[in-house]
Amino acid sequence: MKVLIAESVAMMAIGDGVLGALFPVQHSTRWEFGPEPWRKCMRMWAKHPELTRAVSLLQVVAGVVLASRLRSTPSKR
């Protein structure tokens, strides 16, 4: 089960990173809802698209590295 959870996290990181790298402003503003501190954070990412792209690419790399280190099959109980 831990492998499946870790792979799910890797897939979300990769997908989120790709969207952030390709569409930094749009991806950030889509998440601008909820409490004001969160909205302020999302506006910051939207105002700095190059930084958003760079961090998003690092997120993709981290997701790929995480996935590459997982066992081929989940452990059996």
C-alpha cells in the first residue's frame, strides 16, 4: 500500500509540475480560492511565472526520482 501511495504522490507531483511549467499564470490563478493566505500565495506564483516554471520543473524531476526508486510491485500482506 505504501508503494501505491508514494506512486500516487509522484503522479500528482509530475502532473502538477507539468501544468505549472507549461501554464504558470493560468495554473496558479485556477487555485486562487479559499483562505486569504492561500490566495495570496497563489497570486505570488502567478506574478512570478519564471519562478513558477522553475519550481514546477523541479517538482517534475522530484516526482520522477521518487517513482524511479519505488519497488516494481506493492508488498503483499
